[in-house]
Amino acid sequence: MNELVSVETKRSKRQTRRRIWQLPAALTLVPLAIAAVSPGAGHGPLLPAAAASSAVVAASGTSGFQDQAWGDDTTREDEKASRKTGDWRAEADLGSLFNAAKNTGAHDVWASGVTGRGVDVAVIDTGISPVQGLDDPTKVVNGPDLSFESQNDQTRHLDGYGHGTHMAGIIAGRDADVVAGQENDPDRFVGIAPDARIVNLKVASADGGADVTQIIAAIDWAVQHRNDAGLNIRVINLSYGTSSTQPYLVDPLAYAVENAWRKGIVVVVAAGNDGAGVPVTMPAANPHVLSVGAVDHLGTKPLEDDVTADFTNSGNAERRPDLLAPGKSVVSLRTPGSYSDRAHPEGLVSGDDDQRFFRGSGTSQATAVVSGAVALMLQQRPDLTPDQVKHLLLSTADPLAEPDPVQGAGVLDIDEAVVAAAPSPAEAAQSWPAAEGTGTLEGSRGESHVVDPTDGAVLDGEIDAMGSPWDARSWRTATAAGAAWSGGEWNGRTWAGSDWSGSSWTARSWRSAAWSGDSWAGGDWLARSWRGDVWSSAGWESLSTASRSWTARSWRARSWRTVLTGPGATW
């Protein structure tokens, strides 16, 4: 009864609010999300960076994102959620997926029988590991691993950083013992679209290193193979962004996501975590896609006092986040032994006796919430175009009580979006200028570069992660035609196998392929040991600095980035 009253009260308040419904414009750059630190909330000393990873970090003198932290329990959600019994209770933690789903209306959508079934969400990230909640054989399908760890059988597809698993849990996690029709059980872990399926497209290594060409190649693969072998990729989750120095109209990453959008895939992108006065990241800068910021609950249950999280990139009058979703102190699935897990024990959740969960803040998490919501919409109405999905989400969002242009249309309200009348395709059609994709890779990278750890050679200029020359115009023609991939080749070099192979915990995996020829540094790919960090039953076990993996350089606020908030945080 109390649940019904709260839902009706929420809906009543929505009806009296003035809706702010406008589609912003487009502009440029900057990164995405991950987590934050809460001093005093740790579970032991932080591991030195050298002990956790052999990575080469920022050459610019600024801190690399590896040195940042997870946690961000500034409103003491751990304490509140375990106060009565000593055990963590999801319903008492404002950062739990239980409350994120409840407050955005997902509980009401599940009650109608809509749980995301039949919809595939491509997660382009650091990989996904088969932890509880994602270990059902039908939950995750492994696409090609395009990361520098793909050449190692023990690291392929798996999440050595801990970010991709966190996102996948938010989008579609589901404990095996969840009873159908009882997805709102606070004693079980359930993501926003618990019956959607994840397509794992790993692009980043255990240290987070990934080049923009790996992201573009993954997007192209998702587009070209979206309906292959029983797949139904309707959503791309991109909790990633760059500090591109060129406008979306020419940026190749912006063109890649717009091409996916035009092919019927809803692309959901993080706005970035640099806060006020900073443009949104690329490709969130492209106004055709969905750019997501984070809402902060401020540690109180009433929704009326929620605000835009201060780490959300504010953008400017030309391009803001399109809407907000829960992104403050979000509790999702932990990857034991991953870089984040070892280096940032403050991310562990107090009272979680099984230590399944990890806490993080950022527009990454908010993006994953929206991706799950889109999966729900597309199960209910599979004929919706991406423009119609965007129109429905923005026209039904709940504006914050205090005016704030950074909120875009307001906070995600998925139960209103699924019942609202769909606009016609003509009504929903966006009229922004189309991206051309003829800009430079180097402009798209901004400050984010990967380096060869054997000799320090930086990947820059107009070559891709395999060292192949980049011809923007020929790539643009191929990707627009859905032909950027030919078997396992992309941009003239072999990146992956040409088809599916065998079975794994995901039920299917894309075939791997040995890389041959020279890397961008001039070294032979085949001559490398590909040891890096090895997955074992105990987690990621660091080997030696002599066998260090590929890494990131100049990661200041770029790529799979971490944001610091709260007392004592520095940046």
C-alpha cells in the first residue's frame, strides 16, 4: 500500500511540474565517468600504483586516472544501509540499483512484464567478467576483443580494470534466484533491464589503455553485425569520451556513433566528469545521440531536492547533457582482483559480507542506467526509431525543482516514457547538421594516447592502433555502407577472427585471431609475449614489470576516467 501511495504521489508531482523539453545543439569534447573517493571509508591501505599495475602513466606531470579512487560515499550510504542489522540492505542505500530502478520508474515497468527481454546492449568498455549476477550462460555474448589483451587466452574478453563489469551490472545484471515477476526484490541484485542481453566489446586493457580507433572499430562492428547469428543490438553503451579538439561535424568518432544511430541503434554516451565550465565529451558532443549527465540524491530520499551532480560536464549553450540519471555513489558488481578492486578498496561496500559489490560515481554509471531504460522501451515497442526513443525520454523527463541548464530535459522517468504516446517519425526527426567524419584521428584523441611500454613510442598521428594509415574519406564510405569490417579485418589489417567459435560462459564468443605485421612502433606483434596480467580463480595476478601490458599516457581526465569528489579529494 505504501508503495502504491508513493508511486501516485510521485506521478501527481510530475503532472504539476513544468516540463523543460528541448534538444540542445552540438559541440565538442572530453571524457566520461567512473568513481570517487570518500576519505575514511576505506577497507585497508591503497596499493601503490606500481604494485597494482606496471603501467606507464601520465607524461604531462598530471595524475593518471589510475591514481584516482572509487567509493564516494560522502552521504554515508554504507552506514545507513547496515545500521540496523550490520548487513548491507539495498533498500536503505540511496546508491543501490534497487533505489535507482525504483526512483526512475523501472519497478513499475517490470510489473507490466517489460524487463528488456529480446534486446541486446553492446557495452564498449574494459571487458566483462562472469561474476555473480552476470554469470548466466545466456546473459553475455562475447563479440571480438579489440583490446591489446586479446592476444592472451587468459585475458581475452575479461575485465582487468573493473569498469565494464560495473556498467554491465547496472544495465542488465540479474541474480539467478530472482523470481520472474519479483524483480523488485531488495534482497537480490537486479539491473535496470534484467532480461536484456549484453554484447561484450572489449577495447581497453587492465590499465584502461585504449586508442580512439579501437572504439571506432567496435562501433563499426556493432553496426555491421547487429543482426548476425541471432543478435539484436539496439543499444550501444559508451561510458567513454575524449577531449577532441575538433567539432562533431568532422570528428570520426562522432561520425561513427551517428552512423550507428542512423542504422537503428540508440547510442547512449557519458557527458563527462570535469564539472562546470567544461564542454561535454566527444562523442557526446554529437547532438544526434543521447548525452547523459548524473543526478545527485544529496543523501535524502525525497526526489524534490535532487540536483545535477557537480562532476557532470556542464557543456555550454550549444550542447548540454540531454538528460540526467542516477550516477552518485552507485552500487554495482565488483570484479575481484581487478585494477580498481586492488588499488581502491574504499569502493567495497560495508556490510556486504560476500563482497560482491563496488561503489562508484560518474556519468558512466548514469549512462548505463539510461541504456537499461532504452532496452525496456525497445522491448515494449521494438519499432521505435532512435529519434523516437530520444524524443520520448526527453519529453517525459522530470525537471529538477531548481532550474539548471545542465540537466537538459531533466531526470530519467522510464515509466512515463513507456506509456507516453509515441511521436510519428516525422515529429521526432532531428534536424541537426550531419557529421561528415573527415577530421583527424589526432584531433579526436585530444590528450589521450597509448604508448608502447617496450620503447615508449606514442600512438599519434593518422595511424590506427594496428599501425595502419588512416584515410578518413575511404573509412567514411565503408562504414556508411556497413562494410568497414571484412571478415576479421578493419582498416586493412586483421583485428579479430572472421566468425563465431565454440562456446564459453557467454554461450558464444567471436573467434580470436593472431596479430601479425608491425605495430605503430615498428615492432612485430608476433614477437610479443602477450603476458600482461593473467586472470586466475583468485583474480588478476600482476606478473613482472618486464611483461607489462599496454598502457595509457596523458590520461588527465580522459577516457575511462575517474572523478574525485568529497572532502579531502584533490585533482
